[in-house]
Amino acid sequence: MKAFASIFIVTLLLFAGCGKSKKQQEAAPAPKVEVDHPQLRTVVYTFEYPGYLQAEQTVNLVARISGYLESFQFTPGQRVREGQTLFVIEPQPYKDKVTQAEANVESSKSKLAYTKASYERMQEAVKTKAVSEIDYLQAQSDYGEAVAAYEDARSQLSLANIDLSYCIVKAPFTGRISRNLVDPGNMVGTDANNSALATIYKDNQMYLYFNMAYPDFAQLPKNTPSALPITIQDVNNPEKTWIAALDYSSPNIDLNTGTLNLRAIARNPNGDLLSGMYVKVIVPYKSVPKAIVIPESSLGTNQGGRYVYLVGADNTVEFRQVKVGVLTPDGMREIIDGLTLEDRYVTKALINVRPGMKIEPIL
């Protein structure tokens, strides 16, 4: 009997405890959860491709004559001006050749004047038969040879002056120059191994080259493709970007890859872009001016795709499957279907809510 009474008391205590817990649960306040409304924004759809940069113009400076390299007059790796003297090849031997050629011109000029006068006299004398026909023909031949010798001497003088000008190697344009490939005191221009002096890059504008799949290329605007604001992004530092304008697309599709080669021009006033630099190319192809967007962090993922938790008028959490679009650079995701501007969605801590749950929304 005592055992029965003890069991009865314990049972009553258990029921009392359960009832108290249930009342405590019912009295617990609804959790506070941050919510927000979707935003409207213009979003841009883009393609991304790897690309590389190349200077607008690249010139390998070479010795066009043979001789000893006297000096170079630039700081390796720095910018040089158009017309600036870069290398000096010993000029004295070529100055002597110019002097010799000038003397030959004067000599041939004098001989030409003599043979011309003699020929003209022979022309008059042969009419009166004062000289033989053979003497006349000889005078005519001498005059012809003198004309040819004079013209040859003039051409040799011109060549000698050209060779002398090659002793001074100047910058063909303003740009950045490499290090000198030959030190002063060495012989240059005797063969291909010692003719290369340096390389100069015209880099105030850079060419951007990349290959694009034809199905992607077909989606680009057809009327004004050159107006596309193509973005160049540093692969090592995504925050560094530059803008380029498309100016060329190949007239054929590569049979092996199914791509077209494209080129864009980018201004490079500060020299930040370097020839040979590999970059990411971002090409816009579609703009949606009034797109609904929410933070990417407010979306969940399941087997059906992407979803959000909405909060109804009675502050009850609802589950909603949505169709998403492009992700913007600042982490906003376009919602193509499933949301309106009037909807309220749970912004974060999705694991703390569930469908049917009552919450206290915080905007």
C-alpha cells in the first residue's frame, strides 16, 4: 500500500513538471530575426575569359652597321622620348667614308664637265669632218661613262651618309625600354648574335587579346560592339581593374577550338599595364535595368535549387523556392522568379529559423 502511494505521488510530480514546462514554452517570446525587402538594381550579365596584354608597338633595336659600341644613354627599364639617342656606335670610320665619298663626287663631277665639253666640241667638229667618226664616238662614250660615274659617286655618298646616321641609334617613339643587351666596348653588327641592342615598347596604349567561344560572341550587341566597356582585371589583385574598348574580331572561327580571337585597346597613361601580362577579361553582353536583388548570403541551397525564408503578414516564416540570375561584384544575387519588392525575407542565420515558426522581425 505504501509502495502504491509513493508511485502515485511521483506520477503527480512528473505531470506537474511537464505542465509547467509547457507553460514556460508557451510564454517564451518569439525570437528576433533580421528581415529586409528586396532591392531594385541594374545588373549586367558578363562573360569571363583569360587574356593577355601586348604593347601597341614593339621594336627590337638592332645595330644596322658593324663597329664598336661606344655608349648607351638611357636608364634600363625606364621611359625614353621619341628621337632620344639610345646607343652610339663608333662613328669615325663612317665619317671618313663620307669624306672619301664626297671627294669621289667632286672628282667625277670634274671629269663629267670635261667629257661633256669635249663631246660638245666633237659634235660641231664632226659636222665639218674636222674629226673622224671614230673620235666622235669615243668622245660620246667617254661622256656617257662620266655621267654614270658621277651618278654612282653620288649614290655612294648617299649610302655613306646613311651608314653614318646608323651610328646613332634613336628611339623610334616614346615608350619603355628594356635593359641594354650589349655592353659598351663590344663589337656589334657583325652577325645576328651581337646585333640586338635592346627592345622598346610603345605602351601608352595596350592591346588586349583573348579568345571567345562563338556562342558567347553571338550574344554580344551587334550594332556597337566597339562601345562595349570591357573590364581588365588583375588576376593577382581583383581590385585592380582597367577599361578597354573592343576594336577587332577575327573574320573566322578556329576549327579546333570553336573560338574567335578578339582584341581591345586600353589606355595606359601610368604604365600600370605591362606587355605580356596575363589578365581576366570581363565582357558585358546583357543589362537588366530593374532587377530584383538580395544578398547572396540570404539564400539557401537544396536539391531543388536556391531558396529563401520569407516572413508573412502574421510574422510566420515561410519557405520559398526561387530562380536566381547573375551575382553582382558586391555580393548581390538577381532573383528572376519567386520574389516581389513587397516580400520580407530573412537576411541571415538561416539555420535558426524553420517554416511555420513565429518570429519578431527586425528591419
